[in-house]
Amino acid sequence: MKRCHKCNFQNGAMIDYCWQCGTSLETPNGANRGYQGAAPTQAFNLADEYDFRNQKQDFSAYQNFSGPRYQKPAAAQSYGGIVLALGAFFLVLLAVTGAGAALVYLTFHKEPVKPPQYERERTVEPVRPGRVETDRSDSDTNRARSSVAAARFDRIWVDYDVTENKRLGMRIHVKFSVDNMKDVDSYLAVHFAKKDGAKLRTTNKKFADRNGQIAVYRALKPGFDDTDYDDLTVFMPYDEFQLGRGKYRLELDADVIRPSGELVDHLTFYDFEYEKFAR
């Protein structure tokens, strides 16, 4: 710290004269201990500076310098192009393989020779079984004729004016049971006739027996030796009666028969009236 001996001004800056009175500052004893000042300023010669600026510099050593040149970075590999090329390759390979397989198939495969086709008579259903005529009054005798199989009638009822497969007709319900007929092929057969005994006939094999009499069937194959049928039904369309305008007394005959037409048991007769109106 320097002090002015005239105005007693103290200044910590590195100046030699007092800012207030211009008197030379004095440094107290030991004030500069531990302080190292900058090197004394050298005298600056303008002539030397001028010679330095005007001297010729030799850059010949740098004329032939070959420094690193700019190089473009290596282009990044396109994986999309590789995938596309592989996909096209496999598609071509698949097409070639398929064509080869088709060629091998056509070369070694030959269509088998088909036998000649013959026209055969077609029927809506197999020929219906007929019916063995029996005495109506002696059901015990009829039962005796079937020594093994037998049928027992319970009741019958009819629903009139019902529609099935868009056809108007009557639905017949029969309740009965059979004995000793496990796995025996048989039929519930319902034949139609006039009350005076004249049989009703039709050319439609779907609703006729082998003799041409109007009949409807329901196939049976009992699963037990003694089997009960609580409500077995058959449907008879009215238009299959092929009767003219008027009112008729008709009769149906319900039986259990074998496929050959042999009677197993007669169940019942049922009388009803049928009237046909003019269209």
C-alpha cells in the first residue's frame, strides 16, 4: 500500500503518483513483501516494428504441402433393397417350383376310366310293402299268426286341416306297444278305403302300397324286446284321395307289418268323414 506524505492519501493500486495532489507516493517499509510485480516494460522502437512488418516471409516450404483432402462418406448400405431383391428371388423360385409340380402332375396323373353310365328307373321311395288280408273280427287269431312278434293297440286320434310341407291334410296319432321285436325292421302302416270297403287308390308311389292302395307308413325298429310308442304320427294330404266334389265316409286301417307285407298285428279301424268342396 502506497501513501502520500503530503495529503496522507493511500492507494492500493500500482501507481506512482497521488491522484489528489500529484505528489510522488512512498511505499512504507515491508509493504511489498510477498508481492511480485510484472517485468519492467521494455522500450518500444517504432523502427523495429516497421522492419518486422515489411520483411518478406518465405512460404515456399508450404507450396508443395499436400494436406488431407475432403472425401465423401461411404454411402450407407440399403437394407430395403436387399430385402426386396430376396423377396423377388423367392417369388420367382416359388413360381418355378409350382410350374414344375404342375408339369409332373399332368405327366404322371391320368384320369381313371369311368364305367359307362346307364339310365335307371328312379322312384321317389322304395316300393312299399303290401298287406296280408286278415279277418277283422278275430284279432286273437291274427295275433297267433305272429308267434314271436306282437303288437298291442292303445288309442288313436286325428288332427284335421293341418299343413305339412305346404300341403293340407290330416295328422294321425297312434299309441301302441310291441313285444319280442327288438331290432326288428317293421312299419306302422295306415291304409285308406271307403266305409263300404272300396279301396282308395293312387298312382303316387309315395302314398301307396305295392298294390296301389292309398297308404302312409312310418318305419319302426324297436330298441327293446317290449317297446311302447306313446305318440307315433303319420301325415296324409287330402288331395291324394283323388275324390270328386262331395261328402264321403272313409275308413283308415292301422297295422304293424314287416317289410315283406306280412302282418305282425292289426291295431284298429277308424271312421271319419271327408268333404271336398268345388274350387
